[in-house]
Amino acid sequence: MNSLSDEEIMLEVKQGNIELLSFLFRRHHKHLFNFFMQTGTEYHQSEDFVQQVFLRILNYRKSYREGAQFKKWMFTIARNLVKRDYEKQKHMKSAELPRKLIYNTAEEEEARVKEEQIKELYKALESIPAADRELISLSRFQGLKYEAISEITGISVSAIKVRMHRALKKLREYYMKNA
């Protein structure tokens, strides 16, 4: 089953072979969780959102179009879920940062420095608007191309390029100022 593409598996799920959805879950649950965390959702809410995305994939499997890229479809569902929650809450929640550790060796010290850099990056991400965080997450953390992000967000590729440039500039400025 590992040799089948996401799209082939999803077509099987669409035809009623819903047990195969577990393969898609195993392949993508970490990507979705990271997306939710990077967009400012709390840890436990991110876990819930992952489950909700796959429940919606199951419920709306008949709407999946043959030839559509599964990952784009999945992130569209995820994005709509965050957007709906954001509209309900009227604010994005902060992500839980990694726990503190005690370091003894040079290797552990290096890990501590890296952990601090990650914390600063998350603080910087929290400082920029939610729409910018979303673009950075989809592009840099989830590895989606601008064309795919355009289809997910409904924003033109040229506008995404401009917004990404501005979002990364804001992120860089905040990070450098506070690092």
C-alpha cells in the first residue's frame, strides 16, 4: 500500500474502501499538526483539528475530484477549519513552546541553543498577522508550491509572492530585533 500515491488511495476511499484512509492519516497527520501549531493553534486544539480534518475527508470523500492533488485538498480543509475557528474565537491562540531541559554536555548545550532559537522563531511567528503565518507555514514548513497555495487560498500566485516577501521580511525583522 505504501507504493500507492495519496491520490490513488483517496480514489479508493472515495469508492468506499474507507479502511485505506488510515494510510493517509499515517502519512499526513504530523504535517497537519505542524500546520495548525505554526498558524497559532494551541497544542490540544491542533490534535483535535487533525482528527476533524480526517473526519471531514471521510464525510466529504465523494467530493474529491479525480486528478486533484490530495495534499492541496487536505490543506484546504485544514485552512477552512482554522478560519472557521478563528471567526468563532475572534483571536488566534498562542502555540505551546517546547519544554525546558537541563544541559550538561557540549552537544546538549548546542541543543539548548537550538531550542532557544526555535522559541524565538515561534515568538516571531506569533507577532505577525495570522494570514502571514498561514502563508509561511504552507510554503516553508509544509513545502507547498505557490501554485498550490494559490488554489488553497484563492489568492493569485503573484499576490502570494508579494505577500510571502512581505511576511518573511516582517518575520526576519522581528526575529533579528528580539534574538
